[in-house]
Amino acid sequence: MSERKVLNKYFPPDFDPSLIPRRRGPKNSQQVVRLMAPFSMRCNTCGEYIYKGKKFNARKETVDGEDYYGIKIFRFYIKCTLCSAEITFKTDPKNTDYSAEHGASRNFEPWREEKVVEEEDRLARLEEEENNPMKALENRTVDAKREMDILDALQDIRARNARNERVGQASDLVSRMTAEEEETEEERERRLAEEEDEMLVREVFSKVSMPALPGSSSAAAAAADSSVDSPTEATSPQLVTIKRKADDVEPELRSLLPESTRVVLNAKSLGAPPAKKPKSDLKNKLGIKIAKKGKVAV
């Protein structure tokens, strides 16, 4: 059985693609596309509001005789969700937007109105300055004053930021100095502990100079080195580390024991030896009698 989804299909040797008849559709055919409403609108027939982003199955076609610098303009057909009236809108490449064409009116959008008002004010100002030179001078004076105010505000912001940065650097310096002081105290404590350990080691151990033995290998090596360097120089003494005794007299063994153990030992040494316990005859207690074997006559 063949596969349901295949990548390669069989073409006979005598296959000629030019003999396949081509389907020729109309020049400006409509396509069914799935789209979302590009802007909020209101149906002119029933007054239903259609919000931006609502999905529709629309018909798309190219507008004949209209383009913007060679860019094609497309028209879309949708239906109202309430009365099924046909609504059309077109693309607007000039303003990078869409424009309502038929069946619905676009809702009021304040940001679009602000742009229009700003453009109208700019055009009116330019026209007024062309006709009135004094007005142009006043506008330039107002613009210069506004620029000076902006520069002053910017300078204040920069000064405030610099002051905050200096304060931050000062706080960082204080924290760094505090950390260094803490590290210095830790180093001082460590140094004192090392000195105490060194003093303790010196109390227990000491280095004594011992003359080198003539038969030892180390003495022979030292003698060879000294003979090479200076033949007349005597053999140098060796430093040996030895452990010192705490006292000249060796302590008694009982003095090293704890107090409770010494009390127990003293009591045992002074008291009488413990009496031995008599052996209990288990056979008599349990009632067991052992019969004696008689002597066999010979």
C-alpha cells in the first residue's frame, strides 16, 4: 500500500508540461482572505459599532486606475455583524493606514486629530510670518526664550545628577574604608594568634647545634663541599630541633589521673580484700542426683 503523504511523484517519460491546459481567470478576480478590522468603525445602516481587531472573511481586489508611486491599492469587502450590510475600505499607502470607503464611518480618533491640528497650526504660522515681518521676529524671540529655558532645565538636571553621583561615590568610599578597617582588624587578630602559636612552639621545642658525626653520609657530603670550597675550613655544626621537658622531675602516675579515680584507688588499697563468694551447688538446688556406677568384679 502506498503512502498517504508522499514527497516524490511519478512522472512518465513522455510527460510534456506544455500540453497541460492552463486555467485563465478574470483579470481582476476577487480573493477570499481572513483579516481583522484595521480600525474601529460604525455601520451606517444599523449603527452597529465594529471594534478594531474583529475578524472577518473578506473579499480582496485590486483597485483599477489607482496607485501611489507604483504601489497598488487594495479594496476589501466585509459585512456588518448585525445587519449584514456590505462595508468597504481601502489601503492608504500615502499615510500608511486604511481609509473607510463605503457602508461605514470611521470613529473619532483624537491622536489623528492632534496631528491634523498641529499641521494646520504650522501652515498658518508660516503664512502669517510671510505676510508680517514683525510677527516673524516675535516668533523667533519666543523660540529663543523657549530654547534658553530648555537649556537651563537641562543644566539643572545635569548638576543634580552630578551631585547624586558624588554622593554615591562618597558613600562607596566610606564603605570601602570601613571594609579596609575590618580587614585590618582581622589581620591584626590573625597576627596575634600566629605570634602566640610561635611562642608556644618556642617554649616546647628548641634548636641545638650538634657537631657532625664523621661516619655519617651527611657529614661526608658536607665535608666534601667544604673541601671543594675551602680545604682548611672545619666541618660546620648541625642544628637539631629537640623537644624540651616540662620539668626536670617526671610526674607521678597518680597525679595524672582525675580526682574520682584516685579516690576509688585509695579506697581499694586501704580496705580489706573482698570475700570470695561460695560456689553454689546447682545440682542440690535443682534436685538432681547422680547415681554412682558400681565396680565391676573381675
